[in-house]
Amino acid sequence: MFRRTFWFTAGAAAGVWATTKVNRKIKQLTPESLAAQAANKAIDAGHRLKDFALDVRAGMAQREAELGEALGLEHDPDAELPAQRRVVAIENRAPGSRKHQITSHQTYENGSYTYNRNEDH
């Protein structure tokens, strides 16, 4: 009699355990649960990618400092770049000034030479 009670109890416990396990698995496989799991994994991947990028950036800054020290350069890597310089070929004139502007069939100041841009071709 004790043996039958033992096996009955063991079977009931195994059934409850299996039913619970199956119900949990079914809940994990619902579309809402799968979407939530995918979103969580995407967020985790994003955090890992951000950490990786920060590690790479820190390593680059460290290596740049090491190279600058080894080469004797004193350059702040976070400093702003200098402003871009414009190359000025002809002195700036007022907008209405035509003194040195040359167009097709126009003479220079001394009047001895005419420039025709079509002659060069």
C-alpha cells in the first residue's frame, strides 16, 4: 500500500511539473512574447555595440597620444580644426568695380591688347 501511494504521488508531481513546463513554453511562443524577446535582444545588441564603439574610441585616443608622445608632437586630439583658408588670386574689389574684369573682346587698361577667350581654342 505504501508503494502504491508513493508512485501515485510521484506520478501526480511529475504531471504537475510537466504541465507547468509546457504552459510556460506555450506562453513563450506566443507572438507577443516573441516580439518582446526580439526587442530585448535588439536592445542588448545595441548596448554591446555602443560599448564596443566607446572602447574603440578610447583605444584610438590612447594610441594617438602614445604616437604623439613618441614623435614629440603636442597636439590636442579634441581641439577644433583651424578655419579653412581661402586662396585669393585677385585682390577683392567692390561689386561695381570693372577695373580688372576681362570679358570677351574687352581691352586691358592700356588698350593695346584685346582678349578673346575663343582664340585660345
